[in-house]
Amino acid sequence: MSAHSQEKVQSNALALLPLLVFLIIFLGSGLYHSMIGTEFAFYQVKAPVAAIPAVILALLLYKHKLNAAIEEFLQGASHPNLILMFMVFMLAGAFASVSGAIGSVDATVQLGLSLISAEYVLPMLFIIAAFIATAMGTSMGTIAACAPIAFGFSQATDITPLYAIGAVVGGAMFGDNLSMISDTTIAATRSQNVELRDKFKVNVWIALPAAIITLGVYIALSHQANPIESKPFDIWLILPYLAVFFLAFTRLHVLAVLMVGVVLSGAIGLVSLPEFNLAKLNSSIYDGFVGMFEVALLSMLLGGLSALMQKEGGLEWLIQRIYAITRLFKFGKQRAGEFGISFLVVFSNLFVANNTVAIILSGDMAREVAKEYGVDPKRSAALLDIFSCVVQGMIPYGAQLLLACSIAKLSPVELIGHIYYCWILAIFAIFAIAFNYPRLKNQ
């Protein structure tokens, strides 16, 4: 249910202040340290620590008793979607750590180099991530499986890690946007009361050209890479990644896929590597957990913060302001409605840092805007999904970038400019609104 449709939720601009405080502390610190030349500028203030003042402020702004505010925060932090995200973080960290310890990443990279020249590494990473995400319906599971390999390729070649990880995140968001089993697709179609296939028919005409242009960009970038000769590798070490890749195309739950990867990596290491024993397996798994602790904790803190802001009417205020702006347009009625729908989900996503939740929050209001402005529900569903995935793929405090950057040891703020697919998709979506593309038969 959206914030708009909840009973007795009064709009309240002040409720948005806590997230602004978090952004000022986290991003402000990073920008300041960048300007003064500090190494690892965006790691000087840890994101979960920056979230604590925001959480305290949200609790103090809550209109009811402090205990009630804490209960509301805990309900938001323990939402099933966040618990799933937490488990994905943990298992992804364990899989990356164990597979790295036994040499699976290096072996997979060497296999790739033996089959594909360095100039096609980036487009290959984008295509693989896109296929896996489309099959799995989740960008998180895709990034967990592909980011370690992408980082390995960047180390084996002279391709910048930001390009390689950006290709994986872009491909993951492509699949998340178009997959028939994606949470975002289901939320968008249900909120607009349209069929999955009808939304797909509109969506694909916008997303596919953007993906083709992105591939062209990556081919151009990869041509700058120097040829690298592959080294000998143990074919058995590739098995964990092959298993994860093929299981991703089944309906097996993402947690089960990652668990299989962890178990298989550990078993192969114990059997084929004399120096790899149970103690090292234990340490590798735990190191993977520790490596993901920061991003997992931040996700839960932001989940609780989002719940408080929503309960206090912050998101309701935001949605009402955008709706009021759309009503000011006296020309291009359908285009005004489509831009309004897009702004609804963009700003919701910026404040909740979860594309599925953003669609759910803005879905009811988007449906009202679509009716009033004569927007076909198929187009409104497609725009909700597209712009939510664009924003989710580019916010530095979103789960996707945090996961990818935790694996590759990068700054999420630095990565934003290298996720070319999301930028290109945004441009194509804006053109689609401006030129009423694709034209539907009933228009």
C-alpha cells in the first residue's frame, strides 16, 4: 500500500529532514575530503556511523512516545525485504571470500581471457550480468555472482575496476527492469493493473536500445585495453561460478543459489588444495561475513529510517508536492502526466533507497495521475519500473552500489559516473516521454 493510501497520514515536510542529515554528513564528508586530497575520501566517515544522527533525529521528530518510535524503527529495519537483503549480503560475502581463497576467481578470469580478447571483456560482463538478472529477477544476486569476476578481470587486464564493476551493475539493472519475475516488474504492473507482458512490450522498446548503445560504449572503451595472454588454470576451480551461473536461470531462490556456491567452493578447496583445510574454510566464510557487515548494517538502519519518515508523512508530502506540480501544466497533458509519474518514483526512490518499495509507495498516486492525464497504464507501469531502476542503480547509499563496491573495494560515489547503462536508459526514457515513444495501438 502506498503512503498516499494509508489512513490518517498527514503530509509533513519535516519528516524528510533525517535523510537529508545523513546525506549531508556522508556525502558532505566525502566531498570535503576529496577536495583536500585525502586518500579514500568517502571512507573517512563510515556510512552506518553517519546514519546514527539521522536515526536519532527521526526518533525525536516522531509525534508519539519514544518507545513507539523505536518499535516503528525496528519494524522498518526488520522488513522481510531487508532481511532478505541482509542474507544476500552475508552469503555473497562468504561466496566471494571462499571462491577467492581457493582460486576460483583467478581461474574463471583466465578461462575468460582464453576465450575472449581483452577488447570484449566489458561488453561480455554487461551481457552476462543482464542475462543472469533477467533470469533471476534480482540485481542483488547478479551483482553478488558477477562482481568478483569483474574485479578479477580488471586486475588481470589494464581495464579500470570502475568500468568493470559499472558494467556488471548496469547489466544487473537491465535485467531487474525487464525480468518477468522481478519484484519491480510485479510491483509496477500490479499498481497500474496491467499484464506483465503488456508492460514488457512498452519497456523493451526503451531499455533494449539503451542497452545496445551501452554495449557500443563498452566496446569502444575495451579497445583501449592491451591484449593479455591467459595463464594455465585448474578447470575444476571454475565449477562454483558455473554452478551459480546456471542455477541463476532456474527458479531456485537466490539464497539457495549463493549457498550452493559457498558449499561447492569449500568442498572443491578441501579436496583439491592440500593447504586449504576446515580452519581456512571457516576463516574465509567469516571474513566474507565481516566484509559485508558495514553495508548490511547500513541497509537495516536506512530501512528503519525510511519507515519512520513514511509513518510521519514525509513521503506523503513529497508525493503531494510533485502531484501539485503536474497539475500546473496546461499543455502537453499526457507528457505532463508521464513526467509527473516519473518524478513520483524518482523522489520516492531517493528517500527510501529501494526501487521496489519506491514503486509501491508511489504506485497508487501514479495510477491517479495516469487517469487524470490520459496516460496509458502500460506506459505508466513501464515508466515506474524504468525510473526506479535508474535511480537505484545510481544512488551511492543503495544496496546495489554498496554491495558491488564492498566486493571491489571502491567508493560508491566514484562508481556513479561509470554506470553508463543507467544514464543512457534515463535519456532514452525522457525521449520516450517527449516523443510519445513507443506509440501504442490504442492511442
